[in-house]
Amino acid sequence: MEIEVEGFIPYPRQKEFIDKIEDDSVKYCVLTIGRQWGKTLLAQNLILKWALENNGSTLLWLSPVYSQVRKVFDDIVKAIEGTAILVSSNKSNYEMELINGSKLIFRSGEKPDAIRGYTFTHMIVDESAFIKDEVWNTILKPTILVKGKKCLFISTPKGKNWLYELHQRGIDPDQPKYISLQGTSYDNPYIDHDELNEAMKTIPENIFKQEIMGEYVDTGGEVFADIDRYCVLPRWSNKVPGKKYYAGLDVGRQQDYSVLTIIDDDQNVVFIYRDNNKPWDVILNNVVTYLKKFNATCMIETNGIGDPLFDQLSKKYKDVHPFVTTNTSKQQIIEDLIYQTNTDSMKLPTRDLFPPLYNELKTFSYSYSPSSRRVVYKGIGNTHDDCIMSLAISLNSLREKKTKGSYYIY
């Protein structure tokens, strides 16, 4: 019986990569690419193709966690159920059998020991960079040594780990059984390239290179680059008639500092007040003095310890507004700050004028969650980020209040 199967229609870059992966002289294929490239869909179609073209084969799909395994398993079952191709599928152990005797086995990197003892003809390791190196070297690799025809690693990079070593083999002409392919999110014609260009300006360069461009980067993690380009203001400024001013107050906790940053409507820092280990009424009185000096619209962090201080400050100074710091709101204001500095739209004090801000910019870092695609910003180790948060809140004060027109005269 002959069955005709229609797979997906790859876009040009995908078709180019498929042709190279299908080269019979190549066994190990390392495909490192940016997000939303379509790598999982490509791999799902390839594993079905291999299963159908190789009667009685045994194929493995491995993902880092079972939630990913479940989704891929369900997607493939949905694509072929109700056809003569699928003989049986068992969701309790994530296995399926096809009409030609081929078996597809789906497993997770969370329980790699469940793979021991198998012999596979084909293997796909999804999001390979997030699989531990010992899983590949001690568990996966032995299962494909005897009968293995093709092993495909697909992933967005994660620093220069074991997958990077395999990638290096793929570009080495003395390793003919390996091939390495790299693609970017820009390859996908269905992605809005304007959004990718905007992301380039608002997220750290290392994240953009890794997550969008599919490049292997060192795990440096710096957020603010080329600091001396915009840390150029040699002195504080006085109030200029006709200009409007905006402030951000980050409230210190325990060993942290309370920091007030004031910027003008051209986004230049005009003054920073930083203090700790003093009674709150003293710090608030100083804050009020500087706010009145510039007649600034102020935002104060209000979650946690800032809540009662907001009430106290609002009694002494009318043009003050709450800012609630959450993971989402912090990411938004930090990425706005990144964008403004990357595009030379802000001027900050020099290192000599205000060392604390300069030092925080140098040590400010991030972590990236592939599952949520969320960037979490913070100082490296136990370093402070009070000045950066105050600066970002002042910028948000300008954003929020510039269009609302709530100004007060003292």
C-alpha cells in the first residue's frame, strides 16, 4: 500500500537548511537559531519524514522538560491521527507506532535515565543548549552509535557550553560527519522585522545576539555598553526658566540607599541626591528641598517600604505620584533607559561627578528565562542598583506626566 504524505511548506531559509541536513554524508547536524524561526515545526516534519522513509526505525525526540515533550507529542498526533499512518499512540509513556513499524519515542531531559538501553536510528534534541552535557555524552550518544543515521540538535544558544563545542566541530572541515547551521529570527518572513529592530534597541546586546541572531556569546551579561559615550555631564545644573523637571525616588531598604534623580525635559540629569543611615524624616525633608528647587514632578516607588513614605511625602509636596515596581514594570522602565542611552538620547553625570551611578551601570546585569522570554535585571551579586532604578523612575515620570500636565508652583 502506498500512502502519500504532505508535509509543511518551508520558507526559503528553512528549505536551504533541510537540504543540508538531508545530506547522507552528514550524521550530526547542529542547528542554532534565533527565536520564532520555526525550528520546532521543521524538526517535527523531519522526524516524521525519517520515520516514514525508514521502515522499522526507532526515533527519539528529547526536550528539556516534559511540558515541551507533551506539546510536541500532541502536535504530531494531531497532524496524523485519523490517517492510516498512525497505528497507535500512548500518551502515558509518550510513544507512537506508525504503519511501517517505525516507533517514535518522546522523552525529557529531566529523567534521562529512562533512555538508557535504547538503540536509536534517528534523534532530535530540542533546545539542546538547555540539556546537561553529561546527558548527551553519557546517555544519548551511546544510543545512536550503532544504528544511528541522523542526529539533529536544534536550539537557541545558551552561552558557550557543550553545544558550542559541537557547533565548532560542524564548521571544522576535518569533521565531515558534522555540520553546523545558524539562522536568525530575521530569516522568518512572517515575523515583523520592525519589532525585531525595536528589540535591538531595547534589550542588552548579548541577549539580542543570542536570542534573535542565534549567536554564541560569552556569558558577560552587561546591560549598559559604552558608558563613557553618554556619561558626559561634568557638573550639576541649576533650574532654567521655561524648562520642566522630572524626578524619580527609589526608596532604600536595609543597606540600600534612597536615591532621588532629577532630569530635565531634554532627558539630561541635573541633580542626584543619595543618602542612607539617616532618619526618614531627615531624608524626606532633603528630598522635598530638592524637588522644590526644581519644581519637579516626582514619582516614588510605593511597594513595600515606600507606601507610608509616599503618604508622608505627598503631604509635604503635592506633585508626587506612585510607581509600583513589579518584574514587568521594572523591565519596562529599564528597557526604556537602555533605549535612551543606546540612541544617545540621554546625558548622565561623568564618573568623577557621581561615581555611584557610573559604577552601577558597569555592574548592572540580567538573567534571561527562555520559558517566559522575560529578562530580569539586577546588580551583579550584592551590588546596588538604587541609582539606576531612581534614574529609570525619573524617566518614567517624564513619560507619564509630560502628557498629563499636572504641574505645581511653590
